[in-house]
Amino acid sequence: MKFETRAIHVGQEPDAETGAVIPPIFATSTFAQTGPGETLGYDYTRSGNPNFTRLGRTLASLEGGSFATVFGSGMAAVTAVLSTFSSGDVVLAEENVYGCTFRIFAQVFGKFGLKVRYVDFSDIDCYRAIEDIRPALIWLESPTNPMLKILDIAAISEVAQKVSSPVIVDNTFASPFFQRPLELGATLSLSSTTKYMNGHSDCLGGVVVTNDESWNDKMIFAQKAVGLNPSPFDTWLVTRGIKTLAVRMRQHHANALEIAERLEGRERVKWVRHPFLPSHPQFELAKRQMSGGSGIVTFELDAPLEATKTFVSNLTLFALAESLGGVESLIDHPASMTHASIPRAEREKVGIFDGLVRLSVGIEDVGDLMADLDQAFSRAGLISST
């Protein structure tokens, strides 16, 4: 079956007991046992629930994996992976990671002795660090947040296999509709299902997908032992949202690319990034690795901080908010919002300056969205009066 069909049918078969076409929410904390230690497959929702099982089957199919474990948020999924390591283990990470990922590395697991080394994985010369360090894990994002760097997952995974280092890819920005890291050689594909998977900005969730049974066992253990499980209602919402993932992602991509093209070369815009914009530094890699560029556009204003704040605060259709991937458009100022937890020197090292703006382009009419951006440029004094 094709992607669109699997998104609607795999894991979402009618309920066997009632025939309900939309399976119910199993809003229960515990399950009756037929005898001590004898269950019908579930005992306690922290360690499993039919809604978790159904969503996991759907996500494993869409990512091209054998196993999927769902969590209460994207950061819960991150926590599950990191909880498998020991003091002294080294994670080799892409230098442009999500702010909360940086924070949990530095302020949580760093206290327990987990070491993180950052490199620019868009530079092939940095691949040498894999063989030099032989890390316990290689942590990638592609596209990265918010700079939209595209990393060569297949090439990095090939080098990592030589030293038996597992590779994880945060696939949140692309979604499995546009990119499937496991098929490119990664060991784990992690996503915040809060974002494109659900697509409606009304719940939290996360997932880790793999073909490695031992990693699957680790994820199931972490979900139960650390208490990282989602709620049955949230998993039901993600299951509902996934049904329209394909049609939404096509529109996100089309709208985002058109806006990126219109912004490029504009007065007071230094540069624009979208993976499928020809000026993107890794454009050819993006076209090879992804089937679409997704719905994020990042650009830098040639403007001081106050003018940038005026711009992001005066939009009508683009809500000023963290998160992304919903049907509605959002605008984010990374330096003061999503990446504020990263020290300024570290932010600016990877290009996150005060003029940087990130758009999560929704599926509204693209002309309306562009008109909203135009009036914000005007209000911020970023359009010449002549």
C-alpha cells in the first residue's frame, strides 16, 4: 500500500468488538487480569494501552520501521533515548540542535556524566570525528532547527557503521512523508508527533522508530520505568491527525516554497532558507534525500532587535508562538523563544542572530499569508517609502 493508504488504514482497523470505524479512546489507567499475572495483553497504561499500540503500528509503517514506541512529548522521546546511556558515554551531535535538546544535554544528563561533543555535520571533514571519538550515539537533525541545514544521513550512517555507533535522526521538521531516516541507514528516527504528525496544535506526543529489536526493548523499558508514556486521548488525536498527513504536507511544502521565493532578494532580508530553494547550500542533497522541503522557512532580517520584534509581533495570520507543523501558520523568534536556552555565543556560532525569524507556514491561502507578511514589514519600517 502507498503512504496515503497506510496513514489511514495501518493500525486503524475498525474496532473488533463493536465494529466502530474509528477505534475508541481507552481512557483507563489499569486493566483487569484473568488471573495473577495473566492479562489480555495490557496491565497498566504506563506500560501499554491499545491506543499506544495502534499509533505505534501506524508510525512504524510510515517511517519504514519494524518497531515504534510512543511517548508523552518529543522531549520525552529524547529522554527515553538518553536514559539508555551511562556516565562517561559520549554523544557526538550536530551543532545546530533544537534548544531544548541542547538544554537537556547540558543541564540534565550532563549532571550524570553524559558527555556531548558538537560538530558541523554539514562539513564532510567533520566525519573524521566519528572514527576518532567512536561515540555511543550520533545525534542528527535534518533539516536542523532553525537553520534548516541538510545533513547527509546516508553518508554519516555509513561512517558510523564502521565503528558500530548508532545514529539517531530527529525527523520532526521533515515528517516521514518527505524523509525516512531508517531507509537512509539511521538506527533510530525520532519525532515530536506534536508537530506535523498531529498537525492541529492540540496535543503533545513523541515517537522513536527503529528496526533494531534491542533498541525497541530499551524504548519500551524507558516508557514504563521513567514514566514517559503519553495519554490515550493524545495518542488518539495523533492517530486522527495522521490520516491527513500526506495532503497537509503537500500544501505546507507548496506554500512555504512560494513564500521563500517571494522573500528571497527582498529589501531588508539578508537571506532565506528552504530546503528546496535553489540557493540553499545543500539544495542538491535535499533533493536527493527528501521528496519535499516541508513547511518551514527561515530568514534573517537586516534589522536591529527592536525592529525584528515589531515585525514578529504585528502579524495577524501568523501567530507569534513556539512549536510548528499545525495547519495554522506560526512565526517564531528563535533567539528569544525556542533557542533562548542556548548561550548567545553558542547561538551566534551556528547563525542564530537577533534578526533571525522562523516561519511555520500553514495551509491557508498563500496570497493571504504573503499579504500578512507585507503589512508586518511595513509596520516594522522594513519597506522603503520610495
